Amino acid sequence: MTGANKSLGERPHKFTVPDLLLRKQQQQKIVALTAYDYSAARLADRAGVDIVLVGDTLGIMSLGYSTTIPVTMEEMLHHVKACRRGVHSALLVADMPFGSYQASVEDAIRNAAQLMKEGGAQAVKIEGGSEIAATVHRMTQVGIPVMGHIGLQPQSVNAYGGNKAQGRDTESANQLLKDAIILQKEGAFSIVLEAIPADLSSEISSCLNIPTIGIGAGPECDGQVQVWHDILGIYPGKRYRHVKQYVDLGEQIDVAIRSYSDEVRGKSFPTKEHSL
């Protein structure tokens, strides 16, 4: 039942990590969407998405950075708290920003715990494969649900020399498959597959017992995630191939603001109707 169909006063079902695993078993697709503030999180939750991801892409979409790398723990925590107040039924997952988990397992646990205790996240997402296996293992051991992320890893943009698709050759494709299997073994409850060939994501998805969430990884993933600003047409930058824009709110917002400005300057707003 989607949020739009819930009757007034009905208590929504709280989507959990076990629910996500059940979706995989039942071959039901999973819907994830990013959100970076209270209003967006509330609307996404009300529309019935399964996962609200507070992605570190907030650095680009909300803070104006050119990459996700400058995003700090303080900034992530601020936005996770805001989204927590808007989410009532979806699973709230928080990205761990660059530098918050790479230095040591202790750092990873400390920062993840902060996102959960203070921010209200129910799970965290970290980028990387076999190189972070020990971190994922220890985090899940102490009760921190971890969502993995392989393929294109935006926090490694400088190493890649740009946001480039991954897994196009046999060697790198085999490594991604190994990484996915290792992450599952170490306790990850799901894995984001970003910008990899569709046939590879299909193979990875079929090899795992945990769900895959695709973005630019084809239709055979167990679920999909998109960026709020992309599907609504708000972000002014060039759209990636994997993005489907469902509405052009950017144009509608522009028209609305221009109309408001014209009315104020033309002294037609406010009227008595809008005055005390």
C-alpha cells in the first residue's frame, strides 16, 4: 500500500532491514529516493517509497559543492536530522561522508553511531568493496546495518579522473562481482550498484541473497535509487543517461517566481485578500 492510498489515521507500516531482505526473496522491486531536508523527506515518505537515502550528493545538490568530497560529518548529521523529522514509514539510510570511515574501523563505528543516535538513521551506506570488508564486518557485528556501494564510487572521483562507468572490462567486472560477494559475506544488508553494465548488475544480483539497488545499472537490480533533484527537474546541470525526469519543476518554479516578482513590482500583490 502506498502512502497515497493510506486512509486518514491509519498507522503506516515501518519499513525495516528485514522487510528489504523479504522483498528480495519475494522478487518485489524496491524503491529508493534521495532526500536532503524535511520537506523532501516528508513528501517522499508520504508517496510511499521504501527507502529515503540522505545521500552525500547533498553536497552538490544542496550545498553547491562540485563533488561529494567536501561534505563533512557535521553537514551530514544536520541533514539526516532534518530528514528524520519528515520520515515515518520509509527506511532512513544515511551516507557516510568521505573521510568518516576510511581511516579506521573505530572511526567508522563512532561516526555511524552518531548518525544513528543523534541523526536517527536506521542504517548507513559506505562506498568500497574488499578493501572495506573488515570495516563492514565489525560495524555489522556491533549492530550497525550497512548498505554497500560499488561500481562508480563518487567519493573516488579524483582517483577515477571523473565520474566514469565501471566494470566494462573482464578484470574489473570480475572484481566487482567478488566485491559484492565479500560485502554480503561480511554482513552488508544490501548493495548499491552504480554506473555498471546491465548484464553485470544482473549477474551480481542473481549471485546474491541480499538486494541490489541500481543507479545507472540496468533493470535487473532488485531496486532502483534516483536523486530527488534529477527526477523532478530541479538541478540545472546536465542530466546523466540513467536519469528519467518525471516533471520539470525547475521551469515551473522559475515561472512562479517571475510571476510573483512581476506582481510585487506592478503593485498587484498583495491585495486585500492577502492582508490582515
